[in-house]
Amino acid sequence: MGNVTFPIGGRDFMLACADGEEAHVKDLAALIHEKVLAAGAQGQTEGRMLLFAALMMADELHDLRTRAAPADDAGAVATRLEKIARSVESLAQRLETDAAKA
């Protein structure tokens, strides 16, 4: 089991993950951090920062789903974004669990 430390919105978080998944978790955390900064939500509570990031990602997913694109491309993009959304949700759950332990 690996541990990853990463910043989101001006706070450092540590999360346990499967060995070999550290880089992927850091990449996902960087996406969340970008959304938090874009929303101006840095410095908020962990829950509010993650809420803002999740809402922005959900909006992007919605836009991609509704945009006129070839069916194959749109399906592939939607599948990939759904996988990312599940990963972000899993990361958020782990952060909440870790925060509750602290």
C-alpha cells in the first residue's frame, strides 16, 4: 500500500492507495486542485472545496455529453469522463475518511 501526499486548495492531504497508483492519484488530485482554484474555493472547508470541484467536473461532463459529436467519439469521451468521475468520487471518499480519522 502506497501513500500519496498532494495539495488541494492550499491544504495538504495524504491518502493511501494501491502500489503503483501513486502517480494516477496525484494526477487526479491535480485536476481537483485546478478546479478548486478556478472556482476560487481555496481556503474553504474540505467538503466545500470538493463540492465546487465536483460541480465543475459534472458541468464539463454534461457539456461533453450534450455536445454534438460523432457517436463513437462522444461515447468514448463519456466513458472516460465517467471513469474519471468515479475516481474523483473515490478519492473524495478516501479524503473524508482520512479527515475523520485526524
